Amino acid sequence: MKKKKFLEQKRTKGRYKSILVQKDAYLHYLSRYIHLNPVRANIVKVPHDYPWSSYIYFLSDKMNNGFLITEDILSMFSGDMKKAKNLYREFIEDNIGNETEVIKENITGGFILGTTDFVGWIKK
């Protein structure tokens, strides 16, 4: 039993990490990456079917008890929240299978996601 528990801990070690994200350029890509994790893991076919995801709150008017702020990301798509929700859904669901490339191509040092100027500014 102890060996099994150790192996489970070892397998998940380093699973969660933090990165610094340039909000204006990459936050919506990171949001897409997160919402599509259950799809990439073959748990669900579409992200809104994953019951523990916040994705449904980005698309609907469901109350989220105030713990989730969707407006920052949705406003990147439109000032009209109804239109923004539709555009966000398209952004997420139309890119299933292609969503990780933007992040992989623009992450620096494994923990900074942003433009070259942003990375330079952070490294100063």
C-alpha cells in the first residue's frame, strides 16, 4: 500500500505549476488551454460536458456564487457580453486539437507567457 501511494505521489509531482502571463496577449489562450484539458485527456468530447469545469459559467448566465470572474476574459472578445460568450465558445470549441500550439510557441523559460518585449521587461 505504501509503495502504491508513493508512486501516485511521484507521478503527480510537478503536475501543477504557475506561469507569468501577459494578460492582453495570452490570457484567453491560457483559458482555452485550461477548459480543453478534459477533452485532451479524453474524459469528455466537448468541454461543457465536464461537470467540474467553469466553462459553462463563461457561456451562460448561471450564477457562480461570486467566486469566478468571467468578464475579464469575455471582454477580450466583445463589449457586448452576449456576443462575447458566443465568440468565446467558438474560440474554444473550433480549436479542439489545436489549442496548445500558441502556448508552446510563446512560453519562455517554462514560466513566462508573453511577447518578446514582455519577456524582456520581466527579465530586467
